[in-house]
Amino acid sequence: MEGGEEAWQWQTEKIFWSVIAIVVSFLVLTILEKLWLKIQRIRSVLHKQGITGPTPSFPWGNLSEVQRIQSHYSNLSSSSFPISSDQWFSFLFPYLQQWRKQYGPTYLYFIRSKQHLYVGDPELLKELNLTRSLDLGKSPTMSKVVKPLLGDGILMANGQYWSFQRNIIAPQFFLSKIQNMVAMIEESTREIMRKWERCIGESGGKMAEIVIDNDLKALTTDVICKACFGSSYVQGIQIFDKLASLQSALAKPSLPFGISILRYLPTKGNREIWRLEKEIEKLILTVVEDREKENQGQVNLNQKDLLQITIDSVTIDANDYSGWRTLKKLRHKQHEAKKLIVDMCKNIYFAGSESTAVLVTWTLIILAFNPQRQECLRSEILDTFPNMSPHCFRDMDKFRKLKLLTMVIQECLRLYSPGIVVSREALEEIKLGELVVPKGTIIQFFIQALHRDADIWGQDATEFKPERFLGGVSEACKNPNAYIPFGVGSRICLAQNFALTEAKIMLSLLLSNFSFSISPNYRHFPSYKMLLKPKYGAPILVTKL
């Protein structure tokens, strides 16, 4: 009996440890597959097509090399002031620039569980511009990182769900709709002008130092808030203020890779992010509920701001199932219509406010460095709009005569494009011309590098020369596919015409009333904070004309 019992115990232990061994082996193989084998298969497909890159190491690929290069340049940036006007570029994603020199314009690198294909070849960019496949979208990994700020909105959505949102938003930025927003842009700009005049008056002279980036951010927020929320403007301002705080909390150096597992831990920073996310959602839902009550009471029936258009498009209405049926068809039954409205409002804020403010900020900084060009631009504006009377910009034919202003903005977008790195993930295997890109590959392009490439733009690529755009983008460089300030392909910025119109109106009003010169307190160091922003702010000497 004892021998049988011992044998049974031995068999039980053997089975137990066999199960443990199988489970451990399965976990090890699963981790190995995710972290290494899958990536190696992708690399093999691309290697066979002649694409190489830095050699990765197990398990995190080229992460240690990225950290080493980044650390080296971080130490240099903290000890090298003052720097030349263009030296800052060396500190912006230095590993991308170093590898480009080593492996050419198109190469591979591997960060943790993601294989990146860096694209610096304009011909490949041409193929990306021509691609309309929904199999090329935003990385789900990256989407998780910025989910508190952008949710499942259009900037991060993929496939048919992205297409559904695009069909709602795109028509709101047609030229005919933009013309209706001109008065709002002008009104908000004049308010900032009055603020600057008060600052100058309080300084006791005709000039004052003003940190313009803060005011321009407030200006563009005011405009998009009026366009988005209309009669709910006051609540909209509260929402956008909290979105700005949330954006600052999320602006971390690791963001391009989406690799920080620390975002799941209840750290002080993460608790702040979670708190802001909940408060923003609550505020937006309150506005939506108030608007729905107004609609039921037939108040403001003619109001057609972006919020109302979004509500109309996704509402669950017994008499109109179109929006909700589309969501069901896209297998988003669990995605409440109101949550979609929340996410779309967040995306409209980020895309419609932040980028334009950054563009106008850099344009005024560059013009402050170039007083002669500033004066030429001012002359063109005053010649075209001599009276600068209210609502004068509704004359779009006159507006189109601002050729120099258009070229200045185009050149500023080239040198200081608000967007820096554009990423797309191959959600299925796709072909770009003759290049086969395996599923799971993240295609990445560094806008600033493309816009400053001497082989594309000439030996004066780093110089501010608006006249290079005299014949349009097609004549400004050897390959116009390398000019991508608003992105590429089907996911190009929907609101680019609105952003350009808004920037032109703001600059026309500001330049016709003030002159700008560089403050001795200004430190030129563009840096990555989700967008390309002045690291030390933008204090400018503003003089009333």
C-alpha cells in the first residue's frame, strides 16, 4: 500500500511539474514570439529587399542605442548655449539623423516589440501619398499612449471607423464653410490686439516684451471654441483649458515610441492624467446633454456648430438611424454615441487649435529675426487691405492676392512644421510601389529632416527664403513629395485650408498694427512637445505702429 501511495504521489508530482513546464514553456515561447521572432520575420522580408539598419539586441532591439545617443545629445544641449540659429536641429531625434547618415534615407530599426521602417526617400513618399488603403493607419500601440487626450477620435482611429468620422468632419472645412468662420477669426484676433495695446500702454512707451506663444494659443483656442461649441462657448473654454493641461501632462520624450509601461502605474503624473481625462469627459457630456435639451425645446434651431453637426450625425433617433446604424455596422455597438462625440471634440481641439498657434508663433519669430522681410510683407498686406476695416477678409478674391504672405507661411511650414514625426502602421501587408511592407511594420518619416535635406531643397535648405515658393511647391524643390507639413496620403490634415486661412487673417491683422523684433530674453531652441514648440517660450518685443 505504501509503495502504491508513493508511486501515486510521484506520478502526481510528475504531472504537476510537467504542467508547470508546459505553461512556462508556452509563456516563454509567446514572449519570444512577440518580442523577437515576429520582428525577425519582418526584418527578413525587408532585408531581402535591400533595406538594412542598426543591429538589434535581445529583447528590446535598438532601445539601448537610442538612449545612449539621446543621452549624449541631451548633455550637449544643456551645456552648449548660446547655440547657432540652426544647431538645435541636431538635438531633435538625433538617433534618426545618425542612422540616416549610416544606412541611407530608408532603413530599419527595432524598438521593443515594434519594427520601424524609416522613410526618407521621396519616391516612397510619393507611393504613400497615392495609397488610399485603409490597411495603412495609426499604430494601436501609439493610440494607447495618447488615448487620454485623443481617445478613438479621427486622429487615432483606423479603418471604416476612421472613414465614418472623416465623412462627418471633412465637409465642415470646405471653403464655403471656412468663409463663414472669417468673422470669428477676425473678432478673436482683434481681442488679442487690444490686449497687446494695453500691455504696451502699461509699459509706458510704444513697445513691450510679450510672450506671444501663450497669447496665440489663447487666440486659436478662442476661434476653434466658437466654431466647435457656438452658444456653449463658456463651457467650451473650460474644456479646452483642461485639454491643454492634459496635453502638457502627456508630452513626454518617450511618446514617439509609445513604449512607457509606467503609464499604467498610479504615479502622481498618471493620477493627474486620469483626473483630467474624467473631468474633460464629464464637461463635454454636460454640454452635449444641455444641447440635446435645447434641441428638444427647439432653442437655437439654426445653430450648426461642429458640436451640433456631430450630435446630428451620431444621434440615436427613432426617425433617423443613419449614424447609429453605421456605428453598428462597424462593430462599435459598445461604443456609445456620446463617447464618440467626446473623442471628436478632443481631436478637433488638438488639430484645430494647437497646430495653428504653433505655426503663427514660428512665423512671427522668424519675421522678428528678418525685419526687412517683415516690412515687405507689411507693405503687401496694407496695399491689399488699405483700410483694414472689419469684415474686409470676407473678400476672398483680395485675400488670394497676398502672394508674399502665402510664400512666407509655406517657408515657415517647411523650416518649422508643427508636426515632427509621422507614423503609419501596416495593419495588413501592403505594397508601396515595388516595396512589400509586412503587417505590423511602423512606417515613419521625420518631417524636419525631409524639409531640410540639401539634396532635395538645395544648399540653402536651412535658410529662410520664401521666394523659393514663387512657382509653388512643385518648383520649390526637386521632389514636391518631400514637402509634407500637413501629412501624407488619405490621412492628410482635413483642416489645412482652415488653418492656412486662419493664419493669414491673424498675421495680416497683427503685422498691419505691430512690428516685431527679437527680445534679448529669447533663446532659440525648438523642441518636441507633441508638436515643435519653442522650448523656452517666445518673448518678443512688440511695437505699436
